[in-house]
Amino acid sequence: MIGILRQKENTLFLRNVFMIRKTSCGIGGISIAAISLAAVVSPAFASDTLTTLVSFDGSNGKYPDAGLNLSGSTLYGTTTGGGANGDGTVFSVPIAGGTPTTLASFNSTNGRTPDGNLILAGSTLYGTTLAGGTGGYGTVFSVPVTGGAPTALASFNYTDGWQPYDGLTLSGNILYGTTNGGGAHYGGTAFSMSVSGGTPTTLVSFIGANGAGPEAGLTLSGSTLYGTTEYGGNLSLAGGFGDGTVFAVTIPEPAALAMMAIAGAGILLVKRKKKSGLHQWPMRPMSQNRDGQGPC
């Protein structure tokens, strides 16, 4: 049997299997002859427990799909469904556990189905929703840590992106993120926008050869954003959809940001789904949420 070695003083414990005593001889200072089939359990293992901090009941949210943000002794997160309107929530809970506090309930107009991690800046939480907003294509939102109605800082309109799956990256007063679809070439986007809200600026509109379908967030180092796309790259693979990419995007100077919204010309060669006569890349299904409701 194979287990995990833990050290306590001069004894290595292999959980529920062996006890091996350290000596000054033998391989790596461990005496092979000192193996005892005593099924010794380390006290550290004996005390290991799993504590359920929260159990959701629908009214305070359901289906938490993203990670948590820790600040002090409080955890912040989202649920993709449930809450007052069934469209998802932002919640907080003490790290010791207890009843979650619903900080915000979405109502489709201000967003629906928050699926990405939250970021905390000062006293404000920022995040994204997969659906909802003015056109139903998803939002970037903010919520005070003390709670209140979500503010839709931006509503995507498909032309500037659709379905922001993951959370945001904050640098100064600029938020950066990705959308899984939409954009000039229907393969998703990388975007930036002010924390005060407004129309997102498209930094990249993916076309296939340079990637398609970004689903994860972005990592910022200096003036470069790094990320991944689920599809695209070598279009000779995966039936013409490609096996995905890792990409880098240089953040332009503020004066050049507007120019980045004009994507380079190109033809989308791969066809699958259709929307208003335009071809788009395969993407995660969001036609329904877990309750069988549509995206908007």
C-alpha cells in the first residue's frame, strides 16, 4: 500500500500502513530494516476533519461555481443561481462558518449567473455575470462589501463580447477581462474598462488563428496581459477548431486604447453555430441555466 509520509520528531508516519524510524544509516538516513507493520496513525492525521462552513438553501443562493476571496476573517463569493430572483447572488461568510450574508441578488437587468471569482478593491467587490444586462450578453458589476443592489458597470452587446466566464484583473482604476464569445470575429475578446463603468474597450478580438473562446481570466505583469483560449491556434487540429493557445497582449497607452477597438481584417474559416447569419466559434453552452431558464 502507498500512503503519505509525515514527520514528527524522529518518526516518519505512513498513514495507516507503516512506521519507519530514522537512523544514521541506510538509504537517505532511513533504516529499511526498521519497517513495522503496526498501522501507526500520526496524531496529525487522526485529527484531520472536514468542516462544512455553509450549506446553501436556494433562498440565500445555490450552485457556487467560482472560488472565494478572503479579506481579514471574511470570505466573499458568488452563486450562479438562487437568491431573491433566482439569478444568483454575491455573499459573505465568516471563515469560522455560519449563515451566509446575501450582499446582492441579481435580477437579470443588472446581471445574471455570476460565474467568476470576485476581486476586492477598498470597500468594493467587482465581478462578471455570464448573462443578463441590457442585451442579455453578460455584465461587469460592482457591489459594496456592506451589501446592496449590484451596479452593472457595463453590459455587453455581442459586438464587444459575450459571456465573460471568469473574474477580472484590476490595475489602478482599470479592469481587465475576457469574454468567451462575440467580438468582431465572434471568437471572444480581451477587454478593459474603468472601475467607474462605461463601454468596454476591446483590446483583442480573437479570430481563430490567434485563439478563440477565452474562458479564463488574465494575468498582468508590467504592461503585458497573459491568458489562454480554449480553441484556436493550429486550425488543422480538432476538426478545424484548434486545440487552444496561450497569448500575450501589450496594454496600449491610454491615447491608443480607442484604436484597439478596431480589429484587424480577416476571414473566419471555421463554421459551426449561426447567429443572425454570422458564424461563431463553439463555446460553453449558456442557452439555459441549471433551472432551465434562458440567458436573459
